[in-house]
Amino acid sequence: MNLGERFPQGVVRDERPGYSGWIVDSSLLPNVAQTLRREEGFDYLSSVTGVDYLPEDLFETVYHVYRTGGGPGEIIKVRTPRGRPVLPSLTSIYPGAEFQEREIWDLFGIQFDGHPDLRRILLWEGFSGHPLRKDWREPMYEEETKPFGARWPEGRRNGPPDRAFTRPADALAPGGWEADDDRALYAALENEAGGRPEALQTEFLMVNLGPQHPSTHGVFRVAALLDGETVVNLKPVMGYLHRCHEKIGERNTFPGNIPFTDRLDYLTSLSNNFGYVLAVETLMGIRPPERAEYLRVILAELTRIVSHLWSIGFLLNDLGAFFTPALYAIEERELVVDIFEAVTGSRMMCNFFRFGGLARDIDAGTVEAIRALVEERLPGKVDQLDAYLTGNEIVQARCAGVGILPREKALAYSAAGPVLRASGVPYDVRKAEPYSVYDRFEWDVACRGGCDVYDRYLVRMDEIRQSIRIIRQALRALPAGPVQTGKPQFQPRVPPGEAYGRVEGPKGELGFYVVSTGRPNPWRYHVRAPSFINLTGMAEMCRGGKVADVVAVLGSIDIILGETDR
Amino acid sequence: MTEETLHDPQIPLPDNLLGRIAVTSIDRIYNWGRRNSVWPMMFGLACCAIEMICTQASRFDKSRFGMEIMRPSPRQSDLLIIAGTVTKKMTPTIVRLYDQMAEPKYVIAMGACASGGGPFREGYNVVPGIDQVLPVDVYIPGCPPTPQALLNGLMELQKVISSQSWRTSPWYRRGPREIPVPQLGPDLVVEPRPQNFPKTKERGT
Amino acid sequence: MFGLGILKGLGITLRHFVESYWEDLRGWGRRYFTPEGIARRRSRDTRGIFTIQYPEEKLPVPEAFRVIPFLVYADEADGTRKLRCTACGICARVCPPQCIWIVRASDSATGKPVAHPAEFAVDIDRCMNCGYCAEYCPFDAIRMDREYELASRNRSGHVYNLEKLLKPAAYHAAIHPAAFAREEAERAQRQARRTGDA
């Protein structure tokens, strides 16, 4: 589709070498988005992110939109001067932009006009500065990019003071500021609920779940406004595990980011590797050899099985079936993790994919072990899980009809993975825009129409079975040969340009937006985290339900905080 | 799972009574009981929490060490396992949780992040080690430490407990035992610890 | 029938309970504290009790297992230690969290740098155990250790210096037999090519 013809004034093709998409004038952005969504059928806003082009003195905001029917997407970019960065918000057209625009405000300081609740999301109100700006420096600042000069050839341990907190240079002296007491958060909650109730009604009650709560799957917090036991409004509060992944990633060299991606969604390190490696391979214009492609698929699907087993176990944990289903699920996970350990050297932080292949080959014994596991053990164990959970009346009573996210809402909120597919949208990146060798296998997209917690659980169960099916085919077709194109390089040359690599991770669409300037470090490194964006629709799922169902809904979204907060 | 018996081997007993009668000191029985009933708090921060859960699960089974139950409430737990990256945003909560725990209480820094910031140390929202704000009893290196490494750390903690004495334990004494809660402002502001606050090494050994 | 699902679930739990005793009886005397017992409990046929009784028995770690890096040295005939490390700095540059510090030695007479580290430090509180240093080392000089029982009461020793990082080549050969054999073969090949050229 030619947006340039459609909007002759204000939309031009991005002509920079290595770039694609359209540069849209900021005043036209809502019109262009409206056209894309309503007329062209780009119903799925995958990712929104900012880039700080410091030398050109401008911020660019990049939108990736796709059709859920499949096929390539469109990229639109909007520019705004660094001095006064203001853009129109797209939340009215794509509600899924809500959290992502808040994140851009938090980390870049770009204001979004018309955003319903523009507050900081990962850091706290009152934090000094916007850290992803290229001229912002943290207290532990050493150098702009790695490798740091202080390491070699004269390893002076001259970093910042070893055991001290330092404050940013422009931070006020203590006493000159007010501590963040969440007033803005509580006000936003009440405003959206239409203010406090009139006289002769019950008072609304503010309840905080987390950040230390056994069923929030980590350090996640939910601020809920309750009317009795009914949830009137709810807001997820995150950032308690914000580890500055993107800032560190822009400092790292390209290969240096692979082990960091392990720590995004720490249950599924291999599929995280997959997404990042795909993005950089697109930039470099290389493809791995056949054997590496098949092994990647096998390992990524094993990861999916592990992640879904864990998530089902802990969903039941949250529902009150304390630890028995989780123990049975973890037992199977341990057996798969043993394989990861034998193959990659680590149980969780696998760091196994490289640009153009894999770190090492897998020996025949391990291939045999994987085959034995997926042929002889896992199918039976999944059936057993199915037998004692799916028909259980208590599970059904707690899950069926709870946390409804209708089809249109799920799409609008950019939900991904099992959450989207349980709402009746058969959208799976592996089918919609097949990467690697997924188009060679015969498998079905798990999709159900119940839109509730129960169907999200069932979709996960189906996906485990489909993954086993894919692994079986991949093992049968596994070719011999090398697992790496060319020589392994510790400083590969990555041509300038941008790339968006996306894979269907266990939690949903996992995307990596990488901008290279031809140097050894990425200029921009952004992660489209499914756990983070799936939370956009959480308030919708919980509103009107009971407070006890919040926990079930959260378990069914299956967030991992390392990815949510990055 | 310590091999140590309740009976103090320094006290001689006739052979026919060994194994039937235990003669012991108060310290020995006091530490024996505490050592084998440490309840960790159900508190996971990041990646290491997954390995902590695996340690609790059937393959590694922490309950063999008397650490049966992980308590979600700080009021009922003795051990705070800092399993993951400590961020500035989370620090006030961690300190508050620690203050809410009943004495005697212990802290394990599990993994590189909790010990010294780990790979994320340079990040603007990361605290370079929990020992900046809390006294730590045992450090477990690794990224993440495997469940067996965590069990090794827990056994080290049992040794720490064994080396304490009720006569010198600070929790029966007056004095500041509460850590001031840091505040979030333009950055994390940590109030200085009271001068006479006992450091890890001095704690009741 | 309402409640059938619950009964079915309880039945499966009961089966697990009974199996744990049945398996213990079947494997009487062989099931625990023997290598074959551990192997069976981590095999695909494992049933019953799944627990590894650490510390009395430990899960064997695979060859690829990685924790903290170490430096390989060879014992020379005259009793000195010959480091394989040439202080080329690739490991320090490739390290993602930048936890390696190297000081290159220099000739005391001329002041020119020589291929030898004067100091070598790894901060294990930053190390992310990724294994890049070992993977990209062109001299097979740095390898990943498998020692994981490292708990300590203070972290003053958490910056490993050269003395603490050094391990003999025999240790490397013992814990990484396959990799060691491959490296030695490559080394012999390189040597042969070099002599062939000359």
C-alpha cells in the first residue's frame, strides 16, 4: 500500500539506507493510523518505541502495525524535536499503545497529547531525567559504549566508587523534594472510576496487592479500587524489576546482548535468543545453516513446553491448589532443563544462539534424549495433567467465565500469545509471518473462543501438544551439517539500518527492534515484551469481577517480571 | 542435614548410653533447634527466584533441611533470601519487609545481582548489592546459582547459626535494630545506618 | 457426575503416593546414594521419589556446565607454571558485563608489552556465567569452571585475582575431556601445519 500517494503532503518514504517504512508528519499521525486500522485492516499494533537521534537533534517514534490475517506489516515513524517533544497519542485508535506510550514518556520524555493517564510507568514519579536519552548519564556511568577502555591493556579498576550510591548531577538535595507517595496513581484510579461514590453508598476501598505477594509472580503490584469485593477499577504498577535492560543493551556490543536477552523472560531464554538473533541476522543479511534452523526450532519449542508447564502449575497454585500441580509440572520441567544444561551449559541462562547459527552442535546422545522425552514421557504426562485438572470442578468454577476479554478488546489492547488466542483470534507469528523453518511443519494454531481464564489454560495445554508435534517432525527431518555460517566472530560487522525481529514466544509476540549505525554497538535496542503489553488489557479483564479473581486473571496472563519491567 | 548430633561430643558418656541420652549445653540445643527450623520468606525478585522455587520443589526438596514452608508473611519467617536484582524502586519495600521480620533473622544474598549488582550493576535503577542496605549473612555467587548451590548456601547459613550464642545474641539486647527505610526521590536516597548498628560479622558470634 | 473431576485428580495424586513406596521397594538398596540410582531418577522413566539427596548425593553436571571462568596453565619440566594466556584482551572486550580486568605485562628492560598478563581479575559479583570468554579465547587459555559450591560469609574475596584463577591443564582435561581432546587435536594440527610451512 502506498501511504505516500494517499497523503501526498506529510507522508514520505523513509529513504535512509537500511531503513523502510513511512515518515509521517506528527499532525497527520491520527489520520494515518485511522486509515491503516479502519480501511487497510492493520488491526494489530505490535510495537511502539522511541529512538533518540541525538546528532540530528530529534526523537523518532516508531510504530509497527500488522494484520492478524498474516503478511508483512507497515512501519510508520513520527519525528519530534528534542527540545519540545510532543506527539498526538494513538490510544483512541489503538488502545494497546497505552502502556507503551507511558513507557516512552518515562524513558524518553516524549509527551503524548490525549493520553488518558500519562504517568511514569517503570520508574517512579519524581525520578530525575529520562534515562534512554542519549545524553542522560547514570550514576555508574563509565563510558558511552563497551568494551570499556579501563579493562585492557591496563586493567585499572577505576570505575565508580565500589560501594556507594551516587545521585544524578541534577538531583535536588535531600529535603528539596517530596517522596513518591502514589498520589497520582490513586487519583488516576478514582478519576477513571468516575470519582468517589455519592452519599448513601458504600465507600470505595483502595487495595494494593504486591509488590511482595505470593501470587503476583514476582515483584508486581496491582492497585485496585474496590466496592465491597467487586473490582471497580484497577491499575498494574510495575518497574520493581526494571533492570535498565535497554540502556545496558545500547552500551553492549551486538553479541554481548545475547546473554542479556536470557534474563528477559528467564523461563524461556532460548526463544528470547531467537528473537534477538533474528533481528540482527536481518540486519547482517545472513541465514543460519539448515541444521541450526532445525535445532533452533527444537530448542525453542522445548522452551515453550517448559514455560507453559510452569505457567499451568502456578496458575493452579494461585487458585489455591497449593503446589501439587506445580510440583508435578516442575518435575517435567527439570527433565527438560537437564537437556538444556547438557546442551548449553546452564539450566536457565542458555545463551546458545549466535548470529548465523548456534554456539555448538548437539551430540547424538542429546538428540536421542530429546526424542525419548517427547516421544515417551511428555505426551503421557500432559495427558495426566489434563486428566486431573481440566475436568476438575473447582478449577472450572474458578476459571470459566472469569476474566473475560472479548475478541475486539483483545485485538485493540494488542494482547498476544495465549491471551489473544483464547479470545478467538488465531494469530500466531509462526503462521502469520513464518520465520526460520516453521513453514515446513504441520501443526495447528491453538485457538479457543471462550475469552476467559479457563480457555487461556486450555490454549496452553493445546500448545504443549502442538509443540511436541513440531519437535517430533523436526527431529525426524533434522539434517546433518554445520551449525554456523562462517567463522564465529566476537565483533561482527552489522551494517547500518533498522530491523524488527519477532518470534512467537511462549508468552506471545516477542519483538526486538534494533537500530545499527555500523558501529559495534546498537544505537537503539528495544524489546517488545509480551508480558508487558498483555497487561494493558488486565483492567478490562478484572473490572466488575471479584477481587479474588484478580489473582486468577494475573495467573492466566502469565507474566514474567524480568520481561515486564526489563 | 547437618551430621551434628544433639549430644555434645566433648561431654564423655558411657558407651552403653550413647545414642540414648544426650548431654548438651543450652547453646547447642538452642542452635540445633533454630538451625533446623529456618523458615524462608516467599519472596522472589528475579531470575534466581525460579531456582529458589526449584529448590523448594521435589527434586531438591528444601524441606529436608527443616525449611518446609516458605511463608509469604515477613512476620512468620526467619530468613530473607534476596533472590534476584535489587532495584532502587524495590529497595524501600525490601527494607520494610526486613524490619517487619521477627528476630532472629537472617539474609542470604543469592546470585551475583544480590551480592554486587551482577551484570545489571551499571543500570540506573539497580542497587549494587543488597549489602548496601541490609546486613547479609551468606553470599552465594553464580548467575543464577543452581539449586544445589543454594542448598550449599543454606548449609553455610546453618553453620552461621551454629556459631551463635544466646548469651551474646543482639536480639535480646536493647539498641537500634531497625533499619531506616530509604526513600525514592530524584534517585534512591539511603539514610545512614545508625552508628551502633551491628554489622554482619558482629552479629552474636 | 459432579465431583468426578475432583475424584480423578485425587486418584492421580494417590497413584503418585503409592508409586513412591513401590519404587523404593523395587529399588531397595540401589535407589539412593548410588550413581545408577541418580541416573535412574533423572532418566525419562523416573517414577516415585524424584529427590536428589544433596549433599550426600549430587547431580552430576554435564561437560558444558559453566559457572566461573578459570585460567589454564601447564606445568613445565622445570616446575614453573606456563600460562596459556597472552593478555590479548579478547575476553575482556567480549565480556558482556565487563567483569574482567587485565594488566598486560611489560618487559622490565625495554618497557615494551609482552604476551603475558601481569594481573588478571574477574569480579564474580558481576560475572553472568555466559561463557563468552572461554568461547572466543583463541589460545584455549580461559575455560569455565564447574565448581558451584561457593557460598561464603563475606564478599571481600569475590574479585578473583590471577592466583585464584589459575588451574592446571590437567584439571581442565579432567572436567572437559571431550573439549580437551578436540583442542589438543587442533593444536597438533596447527603445529604440523606450521612445521610443514617452515
